Amino acid sequence: MMGRTHLVVGMVGAFDLALMTHTPISLLGLAVAGTTSLLPDLDEEHSMLGRRLGGKVGAGLIGAAITAGAVYLRSWPTVPVGLAIAGIPHLRHRGLTHSLLAVGLLAIYLHWLSATIHDPSVLLMGVAGYGLHLLADFTTNRGIPALEPITSRRFGFRLMDTGSPFESLASMVPIMVGLWYGLSHHVF
Ligand SMILES: [Zn+2]
């Protein structure tokens, strides 16, 4: 699935979820949702995030610099961010980053980050952004290895090909859900 579809589905879907669970929505939460919606494909050099970080070499250097800076400044919540940027591009595409284990690890990290900075939207919207990426890939012909590293068997509905017209329709789903919820609950 294309980066911009993931970005729209992740950010709008996370926004909807925060609205429905009455979680205060912050700009940081939205930014985290946008980032986590693209994060699983950082294991692919030509992905939206991979390109912007300069591929394997660029991401490795940026990640190492962030990690070193975070350790120097004792900014511990930033250390896993640096390690993820440096390490993920070296993983097999649609491998570990597209597993339930990755969602679990991200949830543990964001739970800690949310509590540290007192912003509950970071946990909810960040996990939603990542989870919706996996859910969207689950509907494509390639599926996802949800149980990696136990098995690399791929699971999915295999409803559509990446880049197919259905993909544009998929990004409309969270927009329609948000509109429906907003209108039916007089949010707008
Ligand atoms: Zn993906």
C-alpha cells in the first residue's frame, strides 16, 4: 500500500478513535500518529519515510546521531527513536515491523512516553496509526507476517493489489467514519 494512503488512513483513523474514546487530541498525538502510520515501511528504502531519511545509509547516520545526542543529553525517551530509525531499514521488508510483536513493543514504549509527558493521545493515536497500517496491509494481496518471529507465514484478506483503485477508496473509509461519527454526535 502506498505511503500517502497509510498516512491518511492512520492520521484520520487515529483522530476518529480519539474522538470516540473522548481522549483529548493534541498536535503531538497527531504528529505521532502520522509518523507511526509510515513507520512499518521504514524497512523499505523507497518508502515515503525511507526516502526522506536517505535510505539505509542516511537513516543509519541520522538514527546513530539521534541516539548519541539523546544519551549525551540524558533524554532517555528519545533513545529508542534513534535506535528504531537506525535499525529498522536493515530488517527484511514486511517482516518483523508488520507483526503483532512490533505493535506490542510500540505500545509499551508509547505507554511510558505518554505517562512521562502526560499526554494520553500519544499512546492512543500512536498505536492507532501503526495498527491501522498493519490492518490496511492485511487487506492487500501480500498480507502480513502477523506472528513473526514465530512463523513468517503471511495472513490477510487479500482484497486488493497495492496501487489499485480500491486503495484510494480505502483511504476514504476513516474519513467517512469520522464524518458519520462527528455528524451523528453533533461534534461538528
Ligand atoms: Zn507496510
